[in-house]
Amino acid sequence: RSANDLPSGDELRKVERALAIGRKRRAKLEGKAAIVEGEISALRRTLVAAAAAVQAHEATLSRLERRLGMVSLERDVTEKRLKRRRSELAALTAALVRLSRRPADSLVATSFTPIEAQRSATLLGALLPQLRGRAQKLGRELAALAALGNEVARRRGELREAKGRLQK
């Protein structure tokens, strides 16, 4: 090679400067790439956390829907049982009301002989605790039905709130 074929000092300096600028540019781009990689990793972690939160909300919704279904079924069964016994319960309530208003009058106003009146009073005395017991049981069943209705309403509210949180 001849001396004319070799690059001059100015040309070498230009090439070296271009190489230095290229190295700086590459280092800057590598730094930006590392930052972007970090951001992507953070976004992935955020997405995984969001997916876990959505799954937890969905599990809560499923639990609430199952419990609401069970409570609604229990309420319906109790209502049906009370409806089937409605006439019996109405007669029981009416009898208790009449007896509580004038227990002695109900026997005196009849045309029973003294022995029949005594037998009736004895029978009535034996029946009253049973009637009161049945009335108390009815009161407990009605209270339970009311409580179930309240629980159904509360569970529906919880379900609406959970659905609202899931949509956010």
C-alpha cells in the first residue's frame, strides 16, 4: 500500500469521533432500553396483581351468590311451610285470643252440666299450655322468616357492592 492510500490524520480523527458518538448513542439507547424493560416488568407485576384482585372479587361474588341462593331457598321453604299451616295457625291464634279475653265466660255461657263444665275446664287447662307452646313456636318461625328476609336483603346489597367494586 502506498502512503496515499492510507487515511490522513484528519480523516482518522473524524472516524474516531464518529465511533465515539456511535458508542455514546449506543450507551444512551441501552440505558433507555433498560428503563423500558424495568417499566415493562413493573407493568407485568401490576397486571398480575390486578388479575389476582379480579379473581378474588369473582370468588367473593360466587360465595355471596351461593349464600344468597341458600338463604333465599331457606326463606322460601319457611314461607311455604307457614302457608300450608295458615288455616291451622289462624284458628290457633283466634282461639288463643278468645281464651285470653274471657276464659271463664266461655265455660259459664254454655249449657254444660257441672260435671261437663269441670271436664271442659280440665281439658282446657291441659290444652292451654300446648296452645301457648304452639303459638310461641309460630312466633319463633315468623321471627326466623323475618330474619331470613332481612338476610336476603343484606346479601343482595353485599352482592351489588361486590359487583360494583369488580367493575371499577
